[in-house]
Amino acid sequence: MNTRRTTLALSVLGLAAASTLSGCANSQDTSIQALRGNLTPELSTLAQTPYMVNNQRAITLNQHFRALPEDASRLLFYADRPTRLTPYPVSY
């Protein structure tokens, strides 16, 4: 029983030592020059990730395209209010 405990303890200790010596495998360049070149790789603007930038663009384009028919009727067809050229009073 004692040798079994000792074997188990040594194997656990050996695995722990091997895992701390090997560290985390990282395929990315973590040199100081690479870190200085891009300190915030997850950000594409001062405070937004690429996902946030794409979401903002999608929201803006959606609002522009929804407002386009209203703007067109107002500017091109002057259909936003009744005419003011009538000789009769218009309640608007």
C-alpha cells in the first residue's frame, strides 16, 4: 500500500513538474517587438472591436435605408405637407 501511494505521488509530482516546465504552447509571436507593434490587437478603433464596428455600420445603414423613402417623398415629391399655393385656408 505504501509503495502504491509513493508511486502515485511521484507520478502526480512528475506530471505537475512536466506541465510547469512545458508551459502553454502558443503559436503566436509574443516577442517584445510584436507586442509593441500592436498593443491592443482585439481593437480596431480606440474603443471598439471589429464586431462592434460592423454592428454599428449595419445599424447605421439600416437607419439610412429606412429613412430614404421618407426623405425622397419630402425632397423630390414635396409630399410631406399640403400645398401653400391654394387660395383657401389649409389647416396644417
